[in-house]
Amino acid sequence: MLNISIMLEHSARRRPGHPAIVFGDTQISYAQLDAAANQVANGMRAAGIGRGDKVAISCLNLPYFPMVFFGAAKIGAVLVPLNVLLKPKEIAYHLRDCEAKAYFCFEGNDVLPMGQWGHEAFAQVPGCEIFCAITADPAAPSPFEDTRTLGELMADRSPEYDPEPMSSEDTALIIYTSGTTGDPKGAELSQSNVMMNTMLMRDLLEYRDDDISLLVLPMFHVFGLLVQLASGVYHGVTHVMLPRFDPDLVMKTMIAERITVFCGVPTMYWALLQHDTSEIADLDVVGNALRLCISAGQSIPGATLKAFEKKFNTAIIEGYGMSETSPGITFNRLDMPRKIGSVGTPFWGVEVRVVDADGHSVPPGHRGEIICRGHNVMKGYYNAPEKTASTIVDGWMHTGDIGEFDSEGYLYVVDRLKEMINRGGENIYPTEVEKRLVEHEAISLAAVVPVPSERYGEEIKAFVVLKPGASATPEGIIDWARANMSAQKYPREVEILTELPMTGSGKVMKKSLRTA
């Protein structure tokens, strides 16, 4: 038997009274969280949801999310987390694509009417049989006619449940990719994919029993769901949940809750660094309490990393992975020397190679595509055998990322293969240019994209955000770049913006910039 719900049940037995979730004034112990998940499981079974059924969920970082996550796991259902920013047409696509039987959707609010969008999408997908509204108040009625609420689903259900025995290859999750190169694809992660990543992340993060983890990464993303929530639940740490990322709220929560572990994407660290903390009392508490910060999702510029570490007196550890690899591929181990700019060494049981266009491994210091194989590689893309076959070749997952190893086996991620700019036959990696640009005294954030060029085919354009109070002109930035970068790399066009478009998981939406 292998059922990922064991990670919660283990901590409920080991630390029943210890806080699992803190959300505002609400505190839920591990025993209470497990009992709630059992009620969800019993409610799902009574509603006709069973082993192998797809259960989609759209929910902010609220205690209801882990209840549904573990409740679905206990009955052997497949959870399908959806981005909370999806609009009705996009939600309907996901529900059809994963063949969802049930859809759990938070009611939302005036600013983000998730429930309205979700219910509209549900009506467009006849194959999805059950719509369950997640209301902020579990005792409140459903805002939609002829639909039940999560509170009603759980009402009067037993807090006991024997998890469904599962095999290691049974699907546990379907995580959708962002769809940057076409329609989103659902990565099928098995029970063993999830359990191996959870166990390894728990060990790599060296959790302590008194750790308090700030969970602000969206749980619809594999980073927040598995790297942070699942591994923390397995060890039994406390998770302080925030429904959205707000620098001021994050800083105040870090102080009030004495946060010891923080996970974020590079743009979150950038935003915290830029945030005015002059009026925040006890700011030194942040650095004194924080023992570990994790960054992943994309490469963090060295200038941002160093400035953050200096301001808050704590180290940022980088890792590398993707939805298709559960997500871990490499990580900077805490018991090994850290190299700034590197995403570390391979996970235990994972082989990583850097190969040329013919699939041959390249020597250290040479660039190529990063491929990997091991317990982390997904089963495949759901109902997409051709896409799976072009991505997993002879057991090797082709990441589409460009990287290189150094002589000591540390991996450096350079850029996305599909985002590489070909300027007159020269390969230009946008991330390299972006990292150099943020070294400019006035620039705090940069994104580089290709633009059409009659002479070179593609030319380099940079979109930049200036530091608060700083001033610069596009011409001045181009002159600085010309003086500080090689001739083929510096941007010929620069546009200054007040902000960059971001995805729900905090990545820069370069697709939007290319059409700007």
C-alpha cells in the first residue's frame, strides 16, 4: 500500500496537538486537520466520487485546500489544482482536458470572483458531474442554486477513514503546465513521484520540530503544494497561510509569527527587497527568526540574492525543478558548500545530464539541454501520448532548459531553450542579459525578449522596472549595457515600465511582453 495521505496521518499520530495550519485567528492542529480530511473523504464517497476520479480545485491558500487535497488522496481520487486566475473559458478547458468528475471552487470575492467564473465554466462541461462551492464561512449556504458546499459535504461525516490502498504507479495529482508553448498540459504525478519528493525535500530542508513555515506560494503550483506544504506536513511543522502575496503583510507576518522557513520565487524576494520597511518595528526579528529561505521557479539574479541576504541576514538556497519532475531535479544541500548562481546538485536517485543537439553529454563548462531520469519523472501528460513521447525519450525527461555543470558537479541553469534569442546566428540567453541589467544602479527588475529584425532575424529588447526614486532613460541604459556587455548581448531597445506582467505563480509573463 502506498497512499500519499500517510504523510498527514503520520504527523497526526506523532504530533496530534501541534498546530498544522495557522490562518489569521484560526489554528488547526494535526489531529484536527486529519479528522477534517477524513470528513471530506467520507463526503466525497457519499457523493459518488471514488478511486481514480479527477477532482479539480480552485482555491486560494486557505485551510480548505489541504482538507480537500488529503481528503481526495484518502479515497484514491486524483487532485487537479487549477490556477485561481483562470477565466471561465480556461477553466472549462481544464475540466474537459482532465475529465474531471467533481469541481471544488472557492466562492471568491468582488475583486476575484472565482466562484462565479468556476460555476460558469462548470455549466459548460456536461461530463463534470459535481460542483462544490467552498464558502469562506463553512456554515454559509451555497451562493449558487442546486449546488452543495464543502461544509455541507463534510457535515455529520465521520472523522475516521481508512485510506484506499494504492499502488506506487497510481496517479495522485495532475499538475498543469503554464501553457507558454501552447495549450496547458496536465503532468500526471504518481503516488511514488509525490512521496519520494516529499521525503527528500523534508530531509533536504532539514526541518526542525519548532519550524514555522510561511505558506504564501500558491498551492495550485507544484512548488507550494509539494515542496512546501507536503514536505512540511510530513515532518509536522506549522504552516502560516496567506491567501496572496503582499510584501507589507508578509513582513508583518514574519515578525508576528516568528517565521523560520520561507519559500518564494525570485520576484517575491525582489518585492520584499524593494518594500519600504522604514516604518516596520522589530524588523530585526525577521533575520533573527528566519533560518532558511528557498528560491525556485526561475533563476534569481545574484544582485537580488546578495542584497536580500545582507538586508535580512539570512541565506537564500536555490533549487531547480518543474511540474513534470514532481518537481525536484537539483538542490543546494545545506551540508555542502553553496555556490551563488548554481541550483545545486542532483536529488538522490535522480540522474542529470547536459546534452548537445545530438543527445551527447557535453563536458563541464559547456552548455546544452538539461535532461534527467529517475523516480521524479512524471508518468506523462494526461491523454497526450504524442506530447509525452516527444518529452520523455528513452526514459529521459527533456526539460527544455539550457544549463551547464561545473567541474564539481554543480548545475547552472542558463535559460529556457525556447526563449533563447538567435541574433544573426548568435545564441543569446535572456536570463544572462537580465542578470547583468539588474546590476545597473537604477534597475531593480528586467525581462528580455526577442523582437523581429530585418538584419539579424531577432534583436534584443529589454523591459525594465526602476528602483523607487531612481531615474534613468532608455538611451542611458542602452549606453550602460553597451559598455558592460559584449557587443552581441546588449539590448538595442529598452522600455521602462512601472511593473512587469506576472503569472499567478510569480513568473514574468514574457509572452505578454513579446506582443507589447
